[in-house]
Amino acid sequence: MADKLSQYIRKPYVIYTFTSLDAVDAFLKEKEIYLLIVSEWAMRMEGVESFEDTGLEKVFLLWDGVASDSVYPGVDRYQPYEEVVQKIMTYMTEQEDYIPAGERRRGWQVVGFYSPIKRCLQSTFALALGQLLAETKKVLYMNFENFPIISGYQNRNMQGNIIDLLYYFDCDSEKFVKKLPLLTKSIHGMDYLPPSQSYFDTYDRTGKRWIAFFEMLEKNTEYDVLLLDLTDGMPGLLDVLEYCDKIYTIGKEDALAKAKMQQYEEWMKQHAFAEIMEKTTRFCLPEFQNLPEDIGLLAHGELSQYAKAIIREDLYG
């Protein structure tokens, strides 16, 4: 179970796995442990009732089905891992001395996905590329579509979405920092913030306000890449495109799509947005016969080959 929990509790924390409580004692002689997550069964097997002698102040138990009468808080281990992690993260962020990831320099790469052409597999491609990048980098994905497919990914009891995070960003930066790890979800190693159901929920956001939000995210996380899945209805779209380091625009081969793409490019140049076009890579995708129904499997199959080429040539130079 420790290995599986480590897959969920990772960024921005350093996770150590111990196979015995003696190993914990040995570790504590050289380093500190902020929170010890331990199986109640392991404590019973080794005859341990508390960790007072070790100096550990924060211990969280994994119960064996029923709540324990221990002085330590805990959670039933026999439920979905995400729910177990949610309880652990809630406990951590409620501590007065909780410290999230430290401040970092401006260093992440911001990749935008935008096309004036509809139904061009933009989000599907962005999700595939993100999952591939996540194999070697820390990736955060955000979707700004209307009724995005990712909002229904797996039947989970979501603990909120980006609207909640925007509220704390506007009103309480301290709570923003604590809420961030609770809201962050993961698909095949790629983290994402659950989007709102509609961009109408964020109609009052300006481009500059979005950029300030992204900068706050970067300041309080350790991500290498931010992926922005953008749409026409997003307020401040042009400002956000300017903020991106790289943009991918997917077109189609039919005459109407080509005409629309040409109008888009001409308008951007006429209105002094040539810089956006210079950092834009435009391409068309073929028709795929067997795309995975599970968006967590997009790093495999036909589409992934195109995403791998993009990663190799553009993002890795």
C-alpha cells in the first residue's frame, strides 16, 4: 500500500517508505519526519502504542476498517486511495506549521493549446502530450473549455474545482496555498486542476488576472511545465497566449477549416499579435481509428506517436 500511496502523495513532498518501525527509529537519528503515516496493524504487530519517545509530533493511522481508539487521527485504509490521500492532505493543511513547496524562480515552461477550428482533437492531444511529458517532468494541466471532458474523468467525489481556488486567490493567499494540494488531481502521472463546468463561471477574469493566478501557482509549486488548454470563450485569451512560451494550433484539411485558419492568422498579424504566431506550431492530425476511451491511457496508441514527435522536436529541442 505504501508504494501506491506514494504515487498519489508526491509533489511537492519527499516520501520515504519504511518496512519496520525500527527503520523509522534509525531514520530519525539523522533526519526529521514531518508526518508519519503508519498502519495500525503494524503498530499492533510490533507492540507499539505511541511514538512519544521518538519525538514525533504528527502521526496519522491507517485503520483496519473501523475507527481506532488511539490518540492519533486516522482513516480507514480500505477505501479508494484518492479518498485516503484526501484525508491525509486535509489533516496536513490544517496544521499551524504546515509549509507547502517553497518559493521558486520563474522557471517553468508554459505551453498553450488553442485553435479557432472546433473538434480538432485539441484537448485529446494536449492530454496525451501532458501524460507523456509527465514521465520525465512535473506537469500541471489546466482546461478552459466549455463543459470539458476532463471534468467527468472517473466517477470521483470531487472536493471542489478551480472556482474554489480562484476564490482563495482573490481573498486569502494563505488558504490558497493550503487548498492547492487538496484540489490537485492526477491522470497517469500528470497533475491537473479540476476545471469549472463552463467558462461562464470565470467570465469576470481578465488576462492579467489569469497570469497573476498562474504566477501564484508557480510560486507555490515545483512544476516544470504548465499546459493550458485554451478556448475562444476564455476572457483574456490573447494575454494568456502572449504569456505562453509555446503554442500548438491544430487545424483540419478541409477547405472551410483552411479558410478559417487563414483568417485567424491574418487577423492576428494585422492586430499586432505577430509574436504569438511566431511561437505557434500549426499542424493537422490524421483520422484515428482507435483512440482510447479512457483519457488516462492517451499516452499509448496512435495519437501518442504524434505527441512524442512534438516532445522530441519542440519541447526537448
